[in-house]
Amino acid sequence: MKVYYNSKIAKVVTFLADFATVMLFGVVFTEEKKLSERDKFHEASHVEQYETLFGSGLALAVGIMFTCFTFDCYGWWMLALIAIPVFLFYVWYLVEFLIRLIMYRDADKAYRMIAFEQEAYTLQDEYLKPCSERRYASSFSFLKYYNTNT
Ligand SMILES: [Zn+2]
């Protein structure tokens, strides 16, 4: 996992929020000089989630592209399809946050209840366990957090 410390990007992105670390496009940016093991494990879950949705988005974009070719429809606009894998994680994250904000009317709870965050918070203390017993985010493992409580 690539981490940029003392990052100006992290400062800009988190200037309104009460946190100092952010995962952008599979890479972690932090305002801190050092990240705790807990924070590293938290961000590692987000990187895995991002990569899963990037792969799915890429498959979707290629599918749309070939569907268009089939109907003899193509052009430079198709380059815009690359936005699907790049931004799918963030669109999902934002839409889920907004839905939960309407549900709970509490921004902090809405944030905590996003499935991506539930998984990251659940797995961030795995570093305390011996290596052989640690659980990690993998593929679509975040989906199971839609079953637990509300
Ligand atoms: Zn998080």
C-alpha cells in the first residue's frame, strides 16, 4: 500500500472534515508524519474496496464499449467510459452517505454506517492478532455489512 505522509493533498481534501487521512484512487494520503498500525489497516480495507470496484467498473466500461461497437456506434466520447472504474467507489460512497444521512439525520452516524466504513472499522484492529489469524477485506467482502443491523 502506497502512503504519502505530510501530504498537502490530504490537507486540501480533509480541510472541512475531522480527519487527516484519505484514500484517493487506491493510494493513501495523510497529513501526519506517521500512521498508526490501526490507521494503516483501516486504509488498507478501503484500498481493497477501491480495487474491487475499479475492476468491476472496468468490466462494465468494456461491456458498454463492446455493446456500442455491436451497434456500430463509437467515437471519442467513449474515452469518458474510463470515469466509471475510476469513480465508481466514490459515487457509491457518496450515494450511500446521502441515503444514510436522510435515514439518520446525523452526519457522523451516516458516515460510520457506510458499508465501506463499517468494514474498515471492523478490520482496523486486526493488527493486534497474530498474522495467521488476521482477517482482511477481500473482493466484495464489504457487501456482508449490508446485512448487519440497520
Ligand atoms: Zn474509512
